[in-house]
Amino acid sequence: MPTAKTSAVSTVISRASLDPLAAEPPNAGGLRRDALRERLVLFGLCSPALLLVLVIMVIPVGWLFWISFVGEDGGFSLENYQRMIASKSYARIFRTTFEVSLLTTALCIVIGYPLAYFMAQLPPRIANLCMIAVLLPFWTSLLVRTYAWLVLLQRRGLVNSWGVELGLWDEPIKLVHNLTGTLIGMVHIMLPFLILPVYGAMRAIDKDYLKAAANLGAPPAQAFWHVFFPLSLPGLFAGALIVFVLCLGFFVTPAVLGGGKVIMVSMRIASNIELFFNWGAASALGVVLLALTLAILYVASRLLRLDQIMGGRASSCAVSSAHDLIQTQ
């Protein structure tokens, strides 16, 4: 039998559920006003930065998008986009751009991941010295580095001279004004952008995971692939994404080291403006490249969640890998 006290409590609860305002504390209105005032203060503090972003990013991109729909007669037209669909040269340029970006990213991963792993195993003081060596190219202009590679890789350059003197090849080989020279220059410029996030992710890995895997019987190679490598995947993924996106807009290195044989989107945009003075065609190329880049970033953001899950579960992989090893023995 319900008592009077129980029925009174149930009555209060039912009234509170029917009337949410009755359950609010007496100072609820003041708390809401304070929260609103805090939001307005934060918005006021952020407004200069938002205004700067609006001026240097939103307005130029909007102008670029608008001018891409302006035809030769000055009216609204889709001829700039129709030209890209009808002409096979544009498809070839986009294909070259993505191929060069993918090859550069792959080479940076092959070279940068072992280097970052080597640096992560060093004592902090020596690793800092190596990091200074990695960051040293940033102190030199990109244009200067590109022309330095042009001098080193030409037919009478230092690389060909040493190769002939050492007997590696009989006559000078063509290392510049082609895809090979372009990739060499771009990999040299992009390599620090991959090493930095990978090295940071490796430094954050707890060494106790590897010790646990070794104590459970996992050999060093299996502990690396099943424990260390999954934990470093978020850094590797972030570095590869940075390198790939930056390579999509490269201009100086392909123009100098490619010798006109490696045509990327940025070079075609420059030629449309400088040679043909066609701002509409150049803007349409920029809009398409921007849309493709945003699509890649969206897909990457979806895949990054999987990598983070793999990285978070890597601690349990040490136990599972060692358990599998014991079962196979």
C-alpha cells in the first residue's frame, strides 16, 4: 500500500515532468544570461580573426567561384567548365597532377618513415640535433633549392660527373627536365612535412607496449608490425595527407625541373592568365582543384577515424600477437 509520503513525492515528480520550468532552480534565468554574455564576449574576442579569415579566404574564393562562370562576352556562361570536359588536355593535366602527387607522397613515406623511426629510437638530445637537420631546408628559399637541384642534376652537373667517374654509368643520363627530376625536387621539399607528424606520433608511443609484447614472446619484427606500426598510423596518415594536398598546388618545382614536360594544374592556371589572359578558364581550374581537394580531405577525415581506432586498440594487439605466436610454436 503506498503511503502518503510516497504519493506526495510521486505527485511532485509528475508535476516536474509536466512542467519543466517548475523544476528549474531559482537562478536559472541568471545563469542563462551569464552564458549568453560569455558567448558574446568570446565572439567579440574572435571577431578580428573571423574578419581576417573572411577577407583573405572567403571573399577571394567567392570571387574565384563567381568569375569561373563569366564567359568571354562578360555574361553568365558554363563555357569554362564545358571546355574542361570537352578537351582531353585538361584530363591529362589533372591525371599528371594526381600521379605526381601520389608518387611524391609514396616516396616520402618510403624515405621518411624509416628516418622518423630511427630518430624516435635516439636519445632526446641527439634526436633534437637530427630534427634541426630535418628542418634546415626550411631556412632556404624554395626557389633556391629548386635551382640547386637543377645545377646538380643537369648533364654536366655534379651527380652525372660523379656517376661517370665512379663507373656507375658510361655517359651522362637525363635526370632533369623530366618526371625524374620533378620527383627528386618535390620529395626533397616535402620530406620534412611527413617526418614531423610521424616523428611526433612515434615519440608519443608508450615503450611499455613493446616490452609487454616482448615479455609475452613476440619477436621484435612482430612487435613492430602488430604494436608499434598501428600506433604510428595516425601520424603517418596525417603526414601523407599534408604532403599530397600540398603537392596538388605545386608550381615552381615542376616548372623548373620538369622543363615543360610535366604540366600540372597550377602551371596551366598560370599559362591561362599570362599567355591568354583568360581569367575565367583559370578560375574554373582553380575551383575544380579546390573541390577535388575538399573531397579528398572529407574522405581522409572519414578514414582517419579508422586509423585512430586502430591506434587506440594497438595496446591489445601486443597481447594477441604474442598469443598467436605462442600458439604457432
